[in-house]
Amino acid sequence: MPRRFRVTLSDETEGKADRVPTVTIAFEIREERIKCHSVQIESGEGQLSIKSALLQELNIDQLGIDAAASLALEHKTPGGEEVVPAQLKTGRAAAKELADGVDRLSRRELMHIGYNYHNPANAKAPTQAVQKALGYGSRHTAIRRVKEARAKGWVLPDNASAERSKEHFLEIQRQLGEL
């Protein structure tokens, strides 16, 4: 399955003066997650102007999942560039696995959550530090991610001592340095 792919949505209606602008979305698969890294919208002659309503109609996450699912149904033959249909069971299983992993945090992200949460400099507001350092849009998202990191052992329980927290921070710092 390719690591990078694009989805282009275009209105091919002929002779119509109010065609929808062309939208091209570029995706990349990193750490078992689909990530959108660019959206390009072009409006030319005979097309409507670009408006907020068009952007609100785009479900970028679902477009990425659907595109990955269709790509998972094909594969390149060994030693060649020819793309042939994959076995249906394998393709569906691969697409489902990829779709299930969209919201799963990568090991590296979990490590960064633990690092920022246990950093002694962030002791007064660790969740806020995680939110700012990792660029989460809301405190609620940061709380959810901290809970997930805690469930996987990257964030210690709330009743952990300050000394244990500092040891944990230093261990994560060492592991991040080795990556």
C-alpha cells in the first residue's frame, strides 16, 4: 500500500456554469495512522467561487479512510510496478485495520505525552502543558489523550510521588533520546 496518496474531487458536468471547484487532498500514512497534510481548492472559469459551505461539506477523515480502503484492495506484484487486485479478504482486513487505527495514538506520541506530563517544570499544570506542547485544540482532547497514555503506562497514576514522577520523566527522556 502506498505511503502517500491524493484524492481529487471534481465536477465533470459539461456546459454547466456553476460547477463545484476542484478539491485535491493529500494524505500520508505514518505510524499506522492516516494524516492529511494538504488541501488544495481550485476554482476556475465556469466554476463557483470557493465558500465556507464547501469546506463544511468535506469530511476529510472519511475521505482518507475510504481512499485507503480502496487502495488496500490493490497491491503491486513482487519485483514489478504492476498493480493487481488483492485478495478480497486481505484487502478488507487491511482497510479495516487502517481505519481502526485512525484514532489510535502512536508510541512516539504516547511518549511525548508522558514526557510533558511528568516534566518537573510542568508540575503545576501538566495537562495544560501536554495540550500546548502537542498542539491539541482543546483541554478535553488533552485530558482524553492523557487518560489513554495513563492506561498504557506512559503517565503514572495521580497518587504517584514527585520522586517517582521525576524518575519516570528521566526514563522517557532517555528513551526519546535513543529514537
